[in-house]
Amino acid sequence: MIWSPGEHQKYGDSQLGWSHSWMHCDGTAISRWLKQANLQPNTIYPNMPDAHWVDALSHVFDELKQHDAYANQMILNLVQNALLTFGRHARPAPEDENLKNSLHDIRRQLEMDYDQPVTLDELATQTGLSVSHFCARFKQVFGSSAIEYLIEQRMQQAAYLLYDRNLKIQDIAKRVGYEDVFHFSKLFKKHHGVSPRALRKQQLGD
């Protein structure tokens, strides 16, 4: 990850253990090189070549110790080349673009057909991935699992339907894909913090 000035930084997980290496850079050349490498600040780039970064840092430290007439230019070249290498690895492969397009199609499907029954097996089949791989990629791209995203769509629509006094709670549950009204109410309260009836009272001022 490349942090821009003033951004907060948090390293690792105290429960799992972690290690990191970093370099502080200053000057106008950095922003120019980032643009050249098509790297965005404050963006996580997973699966980057660790060995390359460690090797680049090692060479930079060696040049700092040399501290001769060539050192400054060598350090600039090392940092620029490291960023260009990261830019090359950060560029999505064509198959990754196709997969992302498929994931976006599935997200739109969940938004439009939120009331329809769906299984992870069906969604994974659309991408050609295993269920576990599909779940991991969907969460990586959108920040939540496919099922969590579906529930989010259902709960938002349910809250909107509560404005209609003519609809019973069980009717709303069915309209957003739940035959079991008790299961629906449990999910609704978990999502909104109050029961459907309580939220309806708040919305309508009863």
C-alpha cells in the first residue's frame, strides 16, 4: 500500500501476528512515478512480489551506506524501477477483468432479483469458480459476502415497504424473499436494530 501524506496507517493484526517493511519518500518525483506506474495512493494491492520489494530495499540501504557520488541517482533508479514493477503486477490480467465483470453482473442480479431464492452454488457456477473461491473473490471486490449483500438489499426494500400501511409484516417478508416471517423479523432487527413493527411506528409517527 502507498500512503499519501497525512493518511492514517495501521499495520497488521495484533491477534495473528504480523511483519512489515516500509520506506518514506518525499519529493515531486514520487507522484510522477506513481502516475507513470498507474498506481493509486491509499489503495491496497494484494499479491505483489514480496521478494522484489525486499531486494529493492536491500539495494537502497546498500547505496545509502556507499554515500558516494553515484548513490543518490542509484537510489532514485531503484525506487522508480520498484514502482514500475509493482505497476506491472497490479495490472489486472484479462481473465481477472472478465471475472470482475461477472461479479458485477451477479451484484446487479442480487439488486434486481432480491426476492428470488438463490444459492451460492448457482452464483459460483455463473463465474466458473468453486463456491469457496467465489465467496472470497466477491468479498474481496465488494467488501461483503454475496449472501450479506443480498440480505442488505432485502432489508432496505423491506424498510421501504413498511411505509405502506396496507401491507402486513408477513406480506412484506414474502415480497423480499422470506416465507418464514419470524426468520425475516430476526434478520430485520439484526440489520436495522429494531423490529419491523417498531420501525414502521417510527416511520409513520405512530
